[in-house]
Amino acid sequence: MVVLAGRCVGDYIHDSILCDDVEAICDTNDLPYDKNETLCGPAHFFLNPKECNCGTFCLWDLAEGAECNTKSVLSYPSRLCGPQLTCVPDPINVDEPGTCKKNSDWPCLNLALQYEVDQEAGVLGPGRYKPNCDDFGRYSPVQCSPSSTCYCVNPEGRRLFGESLIADQDKMDCRCAVYWDEIETKGFSQGLRCLPNGNFDSLNCQDNICFCFDEDTNTIPYGPFPLNSLLTLPCYNTSVHREEYYNPCHKQQLLWDSQSPENMVIVAEKRRPVCTPDGYYAPVQQLGNTAYCSDLHGNLIEEFSQPIEQTKEMTCNCARRRQIMEESGMGASKPKCCPNGEYYPWQKRGLLAYCVDLNGNQYNELSSLPATQEMLFLSQFVDSNLATISEAP
């Protein structure tokens, strides 16, 4: 007779720092092995950190003004200050509980709090906007200027590729714009294609291989297939995509790159086009000794241009917004631009005039005033402040 010596699950002794038999460990500690994401309700769901991730751990949000602790006697506190809040210690007695508050040291929240103060005081101008901040107090990817367009930014508020009408802001997420900012920072030059509003394009082709991309799951639900099967893919949309796939700028780049040096003919010193991640033309293009503001198809926008040696800070943000608004029937309220396509230092709306930053938003340190005083306003304030106006989302 063969006798098998062993240990039942209930007799399990966890004498290792390794979670080598999670189910047995959970059973021994009378903890559920399965995860229950619905258990937490409105709280945040996490795996239980107390014992080998057995079961579910709920982390509840504290509201603004609630008491909180900067130090906890518990290894794993069950309550923390909620989104955009931080636990500020008592300034007099550090041993007393703190208070959940919005941290004005975070740039985005600082501007948002100032907006609320000015709104309460009734001193908001027509060009002021309240920045969108994420749960951690950083800039959300989508920012919007009043009554005009929305655009993409990184968490620090730096302007990225991607823009659309403010009426379409609910359709924007700017995930692709942020993705490209991250991969370019790491030195990569190839990646997934975007849409002009900064979202991911659901249809992508690389090296003549095409596939559908689902940005919600970061998966490829359909494909890969050869380029000649493009029109059969379920993500192909005739209102968005071209039968040849490549958008105008990307196509011209391929033609430029395919030229052999001995056959290359330079006409009017035309340069290799600069494209954005959607395959369309970037706002600033160069031709000969001139830099000009370009639409998506590479055409000059109105007459916005300047000598190429002055293009270091050229963005054409104003020119692009003017064109988007003009094409959408909002031409009556389009912004005023400088000859190089940047925003004129002051803008008018109705009977009011106000200073703006590089994104066309009201510069929050200056107040609005009647447009009849425009020239006085310009001479007294703009000339002295223009050099200090920094880019803000």
C-alpha cells in the first residue's frame, strides 16, 4: 500500500514571502479568492494588498473640506482625499488632522481656482476660460477657448497637435496627440495614425499592412490584412478615409523620399513637407525663403507668412483657428491675427477688448475694457506686457 503524505488546504502554513499558492493562502486567512469589482460601488476598486491580493480592496474618496490624515497608523488607509484634492496639514498643529483642499501649487488648479474667484467677483472677460484639470491637478488633454475651438495639450499644458470646433468637444479625447508627444520624447518617429482632432484613427496601415485599432481596449480587433484589402475592413469609413489610405502630406513625403538624388529636381526651393500625425500638413510650411501658414492640404491660409529666419516661434495657431471657424460658418467671430498667423496681442468681442496669450485665451492678469478705449489700452498695456505674455493652455 502506498501512503501519500500531504497537507490539506486548511492546514496551509504561509511561511514564505512569496505568494506561491494564492488560493490556499486566501482560504487559510478566510479571505475571498475571487475579485468582486461591484463590491466597492462608487469607491475605487483595487486588489487587496493585505494578503497576496486576496479579494477586493475599496478606497473611498473624501470630499473637499473633509478631515484627512497626512500620516496613517494603518498600513493601507481606506479613505483618501478625492480627485484634485490633497491633504493639507494643520498650519498650527501638525499632529491634528489635515483638510482636503485643492492645491493651488498645481498650475492647472491654480488657474481654475483663480477663474472661480474672478467669476464670483464678476470680473471675467469674454476671452477667459476655465482650464480642464484631471484628477491629479494636471491639465486634461482637451482644452477649449470660449466660443471657438478646442485643442490638445500635454499634462503640463503645452500645446500639442489636434484641434476641432468647440461644438465637437465631446468627440475629442486627444489620446493620439498625447501618445505621439510621449513616443517622440522617447526618440521614436513612427506610430499609429491620428485624426485631425487628436484622436486615434481606427484605421491604420504600416508597411502595406492594414488593421483596425480599438483605442478603448488598445487592441487590434480586425487584421492585419494587405493594403489592397483596405476597402473591406470594417473600420474603413468613406467620410474619413481615402481609398489609397495615405493623406495628402504623407503621400507627398513618400514621393519626396522616393526620389533618387540624381533625379531630384528642386523647384522654387520647395522643401520636404512637414506632416502632423494624421498625415495632413503641419500648420507651418516652408517655400524658398518664406514660411507660411498652411491648411490641412498644404495651401496658404489667406496671406499669413513671414521670412524663414523669423520662424523659430511661429505656430500659425491663429490662422488655423480662423480657417476652422470660417469653414464652419463662424467667420463673424473669428480671431484677429498678425501677418505671421499668430494671435494679435489684443482681441475684440462685442464692445470689449482684451489681451490674449499664444493660444488666443484672455490673458488673466489684464482686465477687459470698452473697445472705444482700444488705442489707449494698446499703448498703455500691450507694448509693456507683450514680451512677458507666456503661452498658457
